[in-house]
Amino acid sequence: MAAAPRKNGLLEEEEEVVRSSAPPAGSALLPPLYLPFLPPHFYQPASSHEHKLNFKKSKQACLSYIQDAMLQKQWKRAAEFLTFYVESLEKDYSKEHVGPSEMIWRIGTEILCHHSHSSIKEFNSFMEQMKTLGVKRYLKVCLEHVFHLLCNGLIDEAYQNLSLAESWRFGEQTVIQDKEIKLIQAYRGLLDYCKWSKQKNMLLEHGQDGFEDLSVEQEMHSCFRKAAVNLKEIIKIPGVWDQFVKCYVDLLEFYGDHNEARQVLQEYAYNPKFPANPNAHVYLYQFLKRQGESKKSLISALKNLHDTVPSHELMIDFHLMLQKSKKRKKRRLGLEVIFAVLDYAGWKENVKAWSCLAKQLKQIVISEKHLDWLKQEWSSRKDWWPAFHFSRYLGKKNWQENQSLSYEKALVAGILLGKDGKYFKYVSHQGCKARMKRFRILKKFVHKHNPVYMRISGLSESSGQP
Amino acid sequence: MDEEATRDFNERCAQCSEVNWGLTDGGRFYCRSCHNVTERTREVVNTDFITNTRVQTISKGSRKQEKTDGGCEWYVCEGFQLVLKKQAEALEALGVCPQMKDEVLWNFWRCYLQRSKQAYCIRPAGETVKALSVCDSSTDVDSDPERPSLLHVLSLSESEGDLQTDNSFASSTSKVSECTSLCSGSVDGSLYLKKNQKEKLRMTMPMTLSFCYMALLWLREPVTLSDLLRFVVEGHIPYLNVFQHFPEKMKLCGVDLKIFCVESWPAYEEVYNKMLELAVFLELPRFPDITDSCFLHPDMLCMKYLMEANLPDELHNWTCRVVKKIGIGDVDFLTLVPGNKSTAKVKYDILAAAVIVVVLKLLFLLDDKYEWLLSDFAEERNKNNKEGDPYFEFQKWYKVIKCSLDAKQKKLDEERAKYLWRCEKPLFYSAKMKSKVLKRRQMVVNLQNQFGKLAGSVRPAEKPNPSSFQLSWSEENTDGSCFHGHSLKGILQEKCGLLKPMNPDYWLCTVKLCTERSCGHLAHYSREEDFPQSYHFVLRLFSFLLRIQPSYIHDEVCVIEQKLFNKKFYKKAKIQHRSSWLMFSLQ
């Protein structure tokens, strides 16, 4: 409003300036100069208003003090500033996306979780207040509350809260918070499962004593039904539901419904709508193993796991399984798997993994078959494995800490890098010095098969000689 | 006219020596030139006066006592009057002379009501509130001298709560409330915001402070605008939530909230500009002279700020010379003449701070090199010579001030974040909102208690004692952190019997001033700009002391520099940022 007349005034003035500065004789010939309109803020003098402290700015500053304090785990200081921040609730005409009430809920929860002087009672009363503060996230607050109770071992209270939340009705809000209600039901199902599991164990224990309690058994079955209904619902929705799936499968297996269990697990692992989840394949594999399924199906489950997590601990099992196979293709895959495992730092000092690799390499070298496999695997690693695995330093270290590890590694190093490799040289030297028989054999073996190294490294035999 | 009534009263006004008396509604004489009210009252009841309709008098009128909600009828101007009263009382408690409240501020306010045609006048035709009844009860006023008038309301205790207003308001009440659809607790709240206020200056909350400052300026009280605003923020002068003090029967709701609720601190510029507008609107005469014995004179204020900035007393000599050289100590320059566009509008506090900055630039150059060089010399000398006053060391001063300033700034920033804006008595827009608002309030209190417990004993920052000084340095401190007595000898040299600074150079903050019309500023300052760090630091110091943006001081520094160097600058005909100091000789 105020800018408009100012704008005109200025433009006129500028035009005047232009006119007067033009040469008087030619001025009639000159076309009039049209100035572009500047955005209004260029005309508005920046006033002190932008800098003056107001309610909003004061509260924003307060919020950033809280965040700083929380980052530094100064819970007392965070609580102090929060007492001043809560006032922002009273400004109810603000319609920001993350309003102060959500901030207060989140920050308050965090402080109450970490502050040394807070108690469960206090936490409960805070949560009750937060529930009344915003119906739009009523169920979220409920869930958060339940988690906190569970973390503190208050399972009965948590169950009660979940039941209450489940029966909450608030017009269309109930519909909008559909996902949250599913979660609440799922968690109730989970707690029902826990109850079931407890009763099951009790019964099994007493069953051995020849004692049976019908009512306990009945209750157990009712828990099963309650848990199964809710768990089944949640795992239909695409998502990561490891806990729910495990419990549900456990229930099904107990009651002998293996088909349903298999279906659930396969859906969980292979449905493309679900996010990629390595655990889904692990659960499926474990289930299949329990069921005594064929090697083929086990291998296919682990193949999927290998594709997503090549460093998974089940990869050793996978490799061994592949090694035993008669098919060349599978043994080829086995080599790939074990090489891939050792690409990861976590496996660097794993004797089992190294011995697997050493074993397969030895086979290849002795049979002199499939050296091309070895060459292929090695070509992408020869740049970095020597430094990553086979430095002199590591040789020394492995020798001192774990001789069997250094033995397996030295064998691998000898095959891949030849008899002059630093790692092999150091370890075999130490081994022979200590008069250990297997190291002497190792040395002999490597010296004998040194040409293999030339071949897989791409050095021809003639040019390889110094 | 009340000429007849005042004819016999020929004494000169104590304030301005004029003989131009008018009569207040309370029957006292007031000076029409300076609005000074005397203690003298008119003794004779003159019946002619009563029939005079120009001077509208006040009566209790027929105020309807009870509305449905138990509140009484009240007008927006009455609300502001109460605010002003509270503020004036607070200022009086701070030591401002009592005249300010009972005479000066009151007269300004009365004059405002009259000029804005809210009271003491005939309602002009065409007003929204048309009804006008000439006060038929005005006879009461004279026959009953004890009767409280608006003037007395200012000193009445609020428990009486029965405010006076123009009679014509009361009679027009029904009409007003009929034509308003917007809800408000006051009678004219909704009209107040709607009215086309072009020819009037609508009263706002920041304007209450403009009134206060104008009254202080009129009385030449030793309070600058930055002091006043700081007192407001520190809670010594009621401003935020001042409606708490309204009598129970004055209910605020609806648009009243927009008028009386404050969501931000008053800004220097806003209060200052409104004060100027107000002075013009009230057609005030020239304000009392600001002479060199006044607190607001730059020489005085410089002394105060030099002390507060912990700078050597000797610098005062130099600030005085700069002030004299460019004529900013002249009475005509300093005295406010409302409406006179040719005279400067002086912001006394900012001017004084800027003078000090200029002097520091003259003596120390503040180019991030020379001041440290001088400091090294002084340090060397102080080491070798322990006799007499120590030479002023810029570096030492910088360290002491920086340390103290950082700590204070941090505290201030935290206090700002911790400020509690709401009061116990929440306001609600309408009765519908009441339960919701009260519930919220309750929840806020609960949460405050809960987290307050976790935070230990935390209370909002306690009110600091009101003081003109924010930083204080005492010679009695033996830690050597007070520089008042330090000598400038190291940086001056004697030439022809005159002491001159050793510094031969000067740099200008700007070559050319902008026009306020084109960009709103005289000069441009930002923290990122390429000014020397020492300069930034000095501005930051004064910006902290005055609680204003550094850019205001920077602008003023530029103006002073222009005045100081203008002639030399253009004589040289070539633009250069550093003009020779030698060409600039002080008397």
C-alpha cells in the first residue's frame, strides 16, 4: 500500500533526471525511456521493523537454544528454555506446518526420556496433556507413549494404552489416522504374542511334569487368535515388519500351518512392493532350513541375500553349499561369493572365510582347471587387495596374533601374488624359522605352482622372469 | 472564547514567558503557547463561559454502567489514556519530574484528543458518529469545582475505575453499537480501526511511547529515546500486557486486542517518527532550547557514552571540538521545531555515539593496522615508565570491552529468548474462544511447572535495576580494567603549541551520501562489508549500548564525516577515500 505512491514518485523523478541530462537539441528525437518496474521491496526502505524483537522471533530464538542444548545433551538447560517456549502454544492463530505443539511434544518427550530427574509418572502426565493438545496426531502420541512404557518394562500399562488408543473415535480423524491405528493394532498383536509365548513356555514346562491346565491352554489359544489377526493385517501393507513377521511365522509354525508361513515369508521376501529387506531372505532361508527343504531352494534364497548383502554372515554357509555342488556354475558362484565376502573389512581377519578361499584356490591350482575363473575374479582386485590384505605389516601382525589365519592368508597370497609377494615371503619365512611343518609344505607348494601366478596376473611365463 | 475569563490574568508564563492564557476545563489557566498549566484557578464563575461551545467540558455523562457481561462502556481513547497514565506514573517513579505527568503529558494528550476530534470539540458533520449533544450538564462542572475532570483521572487510582469521557460519546453509544458488526469490548473499537484516519493521527501502542518521549523532550529530562525503550523492554515502564491494569469492568475483546495487544517491542524509528508526526499534528511550538547544559546536548551525552565505553576522559576534549567544528552543538540545530522541514531531526543518542566513533577514527584511524601500532608503542612506554597516568592502549581496551560485551550480549540474547510475553490474564477474541483460551493457558502453566522443575529453580530473568548505564567501570578496580584516567599522550604530538594527533590519515565511510528518498538510507552498512574490524567492533559496542542497529550509527557517522570533510573533499576535486588529516585543523 505504502509503496505504491512512492514508486510512482520515484519513477517520475528518474524520468525527469533522464530528460534533463539529455542534450537539449536532440531531446525531441530521443525515444522516451521506459524503466522497468522494480520489485516493491527496492522502494521500501528497510526499516527497523524487520529487526525488532517480536513474539515469533523471540520464540524462534528460544527454540534454537533448546536445539543447541539438546545436541549437547544439556537436558536441564533444554528444559529451562522449554518452559519459556511453551508460551508459543498460546499463539493459536499461527498455522505453520510444524506448529509449536508438535515441537513441544517432540522436545518434551526427548527431555523427559533423558533427564535424570524425570519419572514415569511425570512422563505419563506429559503424554496425557500432549494427547489433548492435538487430535491430529493423537495416535502418534499414543504410540510414542507406549514405546516409552515398553522400554521401561511396563508391559501391562503399555497394553492398556494400546487398547485405549484402539478404541479412540474422533470423527473423521479416526479415518485419517488409519495407518497409525494399524500400527497400534499390530503392537497390541505383538504384546498378545508375548503373552502367548510366555504361556506356551509355561505349559511346555508343566507338560513335562505331566501337569496340564486347561484354562491356561485356553487363554493361550485366545492370545494366539488375537495376535494372529492383528499381525496378519499389518504385514499385508508394504513395509519393513521384521518383528511382526517373525512372531506371526512362529505362531503359524507352532500350530502347524507351514503353508501359510511359507506364503507369508515368500510374500515378504519377493513382493516388489515391499522395500528391499535382507532380513526377509534370511527369515525365509531359516524357515526353509527348518523345514528341511531342498538345497536348490535354500541356494536360491541365499542367492537373493548375496545380491543385496554380499558380506552377510550366511555367505560362508552359502559358499560351502555351492562348493559341494557338482555343477560347475555353482562352484563358480561359490568362488565369487567367497571373494566378495573378503572385500569387506569386517571379514579381514576371519579364519573361516580365508580357509574357504584357500581351499578352493588350492583345488583350482592343483587341478589347473578353471584358472580363468580365478583370473577374472582377481583382475578387479589385484589393484587393491595387495595393500588391503597382503601388506608386510599385516603379515607381521597376523603372524603375531593368529598363526592359522596367517597360514590361510599366506596360501592365498602365494597363489595370487607368487612366491615373491611380501605377505607370503614374510609369513613363510617366519613359519620355516619356527620349524613348523605345514609352513614348509606351504612354501614348497607355492614354489611349485608359481607359474599359476604368472598366468592369472596376465604375465606370460617368459616375460615374467626377471 | 475564554478571552473574557483570562483577561484579568496577566502574569507571564513560567515556562515560556508568554501572556497567552486559556482556561482548562478544570478552571485552571494554561498557556496556549507552551501548554503549561498553572496552579492558578479562575475564581469567578463566569456564566458566559458556560455557554461557550468551543471549549467542551467534561462530565460524568450518562454512562451506562452495566453491559450484559458485567463490563462497562468504554472508549478506545480511554484505554490509551489509562496506558499513558500508567506509563507516566512509572516514569515518575523513575525520577522524572512530576510536572511531566500532570502537566506536560496531560496537555499533549488533551490537545491530541481535541485535534483528532475525539473530545473537547464539536463533532464535525459527516463523522460516522454523528450525534452531538452540547453538554447540557456542563453547568455541573463549574458549580462543583471538586468534580473530577479528565485531568484528575490521570492521577486517580484505578480502583475507582469510572472513567470520564466526552458526553457526546455516551449519547452516541447506541448508534455506534448498532452499526458495528465486528465485536469489540470497547464502544468504538471496531469503528476505530475502520475509520479513515487520513487527517487524524490514529493512536497506537507505540505512539504512547512517542507521547512519553515528547513529554520528556519537552521537559529536557535526562532520558534519551534509547533509554526510554530500554526501560520499556526491561519492564520498568508498562507497555506489554498493559491491559492487565485496566479496571475489571473494562472488558477487552475482538478488535480491542488488535489495538491494545502488543506482539513486538517498540522500534526506535517508529517511536521517533511518530513523535515527530505527533508534534506537527498537535501544532506544538518550538521545543525548549537544548543548550550545552542539557543532558541531551552532544557534549554531555558524549561524556556519558565515553564513560560507558570505558574510553579515556581526555577524548571528551576531542568530541567537543568535533561538535563545535561542525556546529552540531548549536541550539538551533538541536532544538526541535515541529513541522519545520529545514531543521534537522536530531536523534541525540545516536548523534553522540557517532561523534565518538568519528573521534576514534580521527585519532586511531581504525584501519586494523594503525590502532595496533599505536597500542604497541603505548605498551612499550607503559612497561618502561610507570610514572604518571598510563598511556592508553587500544589493544588492552579492546580485550576488556570485547570480553564484557560478549558476555553481556550473550546474556541479552538469552533473555530475549526467555522473554515471557503472556500474562496471567489471557485475552480472547470472543466469548466463544474463552474456554479454549483458558484451557490453553492452563496447559501452558502446567507445562511450565513441569519443565521448570526439571530445569531446577528457574524464573524469568529478574528485572535489572533501572539505570542509564549498562556498562560501568570504576577506577577503584585495581585490575586495571578502567581506562578513564588513561592518557592520550602517546597518540598526540605538539605542534606550534597545539596538540595534534599523530595520525595523519583518515578514511571515509562513504564518498557520497544516498538520499533518503531513493533508498531509505543515507548510507549502507552491513556486517559483511569491507570495513575494518575495529570499526565494526566500535559500532557494535555503541549499537549494544543504544540497543539499535549498527547501521543507524554508521549512517550518522557518514553524515558527520560529510560535514567535517565536505569542503576539503570537493576542493581536491578527485575522489579519494583517504583525505589528508593535516588539512583538517581543529580550532
